Amino acid sequence: MSFTPKGAAPLSKSVNLAKKPVTIGFLLMNNFTLISLASAIEPLRMANQLSGSELYQWFTLTPGGHQVQASDGLTVTPDTPMEEMLALDIVIVCGGYAAQHSASREHFAWLQQQARLHRKLGAICTGSWVLAQAGLLDHYEASIHWECIASLKEAFPKVELSSRLFSIDRDRMTSSGGTAPLDMMLNLIAREHGKDLSAGISDMFIYDRVRNEQDQQRVPLKHVLGSTQPKLLEIVALMESNLEELLTLDELASYASLSRRQLERLFQKYLSCSPSRYYLKLRLVRARQLLKQSGLSIIEVASACGFASTPHFSKCYREYFGLPPREERLGMTNHRPLNPVLHSQKLPPELAAGATGQPPAPEVRVSAAMKALAQARDEPTFASILLH
């Protein structure tokens, strides 16, 4: 699988079905979050099912192959010890409750070894904390669950933390918790195998909209700043309450009993941008919500978010999100194929063997992906997305 530098998002138009499947190892930390793990694996399973080919395979890993407990109390037996030298393409750390306390030197040494072997490294939920502890996120843009943003930023200042749902930066891919790993995987699948397959997976999961790297976590600002900057919190609250009828910077400073210069210093120090830029961001994020969730016209959305003219709104929107408002709205309904092409595809020999019950060769480890693909051969959606 190819990883794209931040700022670029090419989509492949074809795929070689004979290509070796991408192999992903999921390193399970104790108290990992089960919903995040499932959100990462299920898109891979469905990609195989809809394509009728093993595009992806995956293994769950722990030190020594020992069982671990998920945060909901379920005990999970991994597929293999992490020490087994599998030919992995990607390693993803699955975190959860108190991940920073469940990681050991053994984990760090193994992850550092994977980096030396040039494996792609990733994390879901609080797994980013483990990668940061291992020194593997320095100078990378990274995402983590919003509860941990402030503490991770304090502990590891070299990590370029983002409040985005997920971040893909060179050979690192990190995601916040919950269902955000689903969006990250769907975006990766779209880049590698095309939008039709990603949209088909989304349809199977009754997932209305695939979020992208520009989508932000809804992070309460108090969790970013703590309680140490009450004036800044007050000013941001004023901004959020006045998105249509804008307040000037002098008015905002006056309400908080600050000078304009003090106001600008606060924003630069704690939010790394000017007050005007932050205010604009709030208005554009609100505009995106209205475009996707309401029937307001683009002119009405622009007015509701404090823009005096539609051209100025469109220019600002394009600069921030990478596409104009009209395309944003059209993409909400036109991103999926209306009639997926059904076709028959002969099973590869190893899959046919699995389907007939013939045991695999002793030296070959059968992945969970291959087992799931064999079981899915009679599903009506099997090989329902034509990759060409």
C-alpha cells in the first residue's frame, strides 16, 4: 500500500489483483478499545469480500502471544506472538484506557525494530501515545483521541499534534478513537483501489458519509487549554456565539478586558494562529456543517456564517478545505456508483482450497482475512465491485 504525504491525495484508477496482499499487524495493548479495532479491521474484510480477492490480510499480535483484555472486559486471544517474524507491511498500535501505562520496554523495542525494517507504523485511539513513547512520532503530524491531546502535547512537544479525526503523514497513520479508524481505512482503500470500492464498503456498513483528513474531532477547547486560560475560553465562546454578526477584534478584546495586542499574543501562544484566522476557521467549519446537513442555498450558508459575498465565501472555503462549496455539496450525493457491476470471478487456488476444507500447506499461515473471504464466497455481494 502506498502512503501519501500530507497535502496530497491521489486516487489510483486501477488495481493489480495478482499483487501481493497488504499485510497488517494489529498490536493489542491491554485495555484496548474494541470498537476502534473493529472499525479498522471491518473495512479490510469488506474490501476483500466486495472485490472477491484477498487485497488485505491481518493478524492480531501481543508480546508472547498472551491474551489481553479489551476495555469492555472481553478477553482476546491474539493470532500470533509479536515476536514471530511475519512479513508485515503495516503495524498499527491499538490503544485504549491508560495506554501509556500498559506499554513496556518490550513493546518499544519491537516497534523500533519494525521502524528499522521500514514498516509503515500506525495507531488508533490512544495508540499514538505508545508510538510517541517509543520516539516514533517525533516531527510527524499525528492524531489521538481528544481527551489526550493536551497531555500528549505536554509530554512530547516534538509530535505535531492535530485535532483531526486521522492523520496520514509519510509512513505514519494515526487515528482518534471510536469509529474514526473506519474513515481512515476507507480513505486508504480509496487511494489504493479507487472510490467505487470505498463507497461500496460504506454502503454495506450503512455509513452515510466517509469523513476525510480535513474533518476535525469535536474537541472541547477546555480539554486543549485546561482551566489555565479562562479569558481565551471566554473569547472563543463569544466567537462561537457570533458567527453571523461578527465581532471585531477590538470588541472581543474589550469584552475580555484585554488589549488587542494581548489578545493576539494569547491566540498565537496557545492556538498557534491569529484571532482572525481562528474566527474564520470557526465560520468555515460551521459552513461545512450547513452544506452537508441542511437545505440552505450556498448564498444562505455564506450569509449565516458572516460572509458578505458568495465569491469571497467560495474563495475562503476552497483555500481551507481544498474544494469549493458547490463541489462539497455535490459530493454528498454523487460520490457513490448507482449500479455496482456484478461479475463472477474465479477463486484463487488458495481460496478454493480453503473453501473445500483442504488444509493449507504447513509452512503457510492462513490469515483471518483468507478464512473470512472463503466464508463470504456465497454472499450475494461477493466480488460485486469490479476492479479494473
